[in-house]
Amino acid sequence: MNDPPHPPTPKSRDRCVVARGQCFRHSLTPLHLSINLPSPSSYGPFGYVEAFDPAFTPNTSDSGLRYSFRGQPAAACFNAERLASAFVVAGLIDRETGLTATEAFGDALADAYEGVIASKVGLPVYDRDLSVGFMSLLARAKVDWTNAWRSLSGVRAGDAAGSAPPAAFAAALAGAAPPPATADPTATVPWGASGVDPAVAADAAAWLDSYRAALLAAGVTDDAARAAAQDAVNPAYIARNHLLHAAIEGLASGGEGGRGEFEALMEALGQPYTLREGMDRFRAPAPAVRVGVELLSCSS
């Protein structure tokens, strides 16, 4: 999601940050940081979504899952309500003004979220059933969040129902690394040869049929233009915790190899939406969820 064309108010800025976070990654957003600082995701236990689990939280002390992925919008609205309440107690605003502001924040957050999701699937407006269906599929199969979204640009709107899926889409569902950067993004693979669990494949094939139908119904028939727009909002490279952990260990070793790998990672992250040769390793899913790497404490 691009930044607003004019400097946003603190309220609109925060809802844009939270909406982006809900669509791209997870971060714990403490009350005093989420409202007052320009980049709340820079603080607290942080982790990009890997294998999609709506209940995932990178915070080892968050046993109640208050700051889990699916809890982020509610946590943001709660934070806004607490801030408004403090202003009311301090006599800076009246109660009615506080209620109006917090309700407007929730509405703006929902609008921002729906706009981001619409752009990620390449549709002009938010399609709730399609979007929820896709995320349900990802959650069921614990699919890599980043690679799955990126793979959607390889779908061809005009393909017949039941057509083979894009190879990148199938790889994500199978838990495998994406095809090389040099591969044709529209290349397909038969479901039977995809390595995807048959039950998951059946649901995925049905969802792809619905997706193609939604694109055609919306008049989105220029596959190349849609792919370019989707690839501009669905990153290929993210700062996966296991990559950062390895890069830090490499730097700590003091060797040239460690520094070289760190610099290569920084180069990939500098242009996260642009595929480049020689950087495929930075797109591989995390090998496992580990305490101290993907799971952190507030003092990490």
C-alpha cells in the first residue's frame, strides 16, 4: 500500500501502519508506541509471518495471544480507546469526542485493510469471500504467507476452470521454496505432480477457479498489467528472522563470508519487490519456528 499523497494525521498514519502490518507481517505494538511513534513495528518482539497461522505471536510471554496476528486490529483499536480515555480523564476532550474518534479509527482501519488486500489480489475492490477463502486455505495448510501472495501474479485470468496452477502457487502450498527468479512466473505444474496434499489441492483448485472468475467479473483481463501491480505490493524478499539470525552470526564470526552474506541480504531487502538472480535462498521458508529466532521475549 502506498503512502497517502499528503502528510497524514496521526490517526490515519497509525491505521495505515497497522493495516500494512496485518497484510505483510506481524509485530507486537505496545500502547505507548503504537499511537505516538511513526514506526511502531520497530519496537517489541517482532516477526514476519512465515507458515500462516492466525494465532501466531512472536512474543513468548503473550500466552493469551493478545498480540497474535488475528488480534492485531483489536489490539490497535484497544490502544486507541485507551489513549482517548486518557485524554478524557485529563480534560483535553469530552467523552463524546473520544467515542467518535475511536469509532472513526476502527472504520478507517477496516477500510485501509480492505484496500491493501484488494491490491494484493489484483482486484479494484475488496472481495471478502475470496480473500477469506484464500487465507483459510493458507491457514489450513500452514502455507508460507509471503510466497503465497507473491505467487498470485502468475495466475492467468482466462485459463479454464480446473487448469493447472502456477508453479509458484503450488510450491507455496507444498511448503517448498519458490521457483528460481529466472523462471517464467506463469509456468504451471499439474496438481498430481505438485507435491501438494490431494485434499488441499482440491480446495486450492476450487479457490483458483473462483479467483479467475472474480478477475474476469471485475474486468481485470490484462494479466501482465495486473501482475506488475501485484508484484509491486507483494514482496519477494522479507527480513525473515532466521535470515537475520544467520546474518548476525556471520558478522559475529568476523569472516569475510559472513559479511558478504549480510551485505547480500541487505541488497535483497533494499529492493524487496524485485526478483534478482542469485538471491533465491532469501525466499526459502523458515526451516522451523524456534525460540530465540522466530519466538522472542520483550528483552530480546
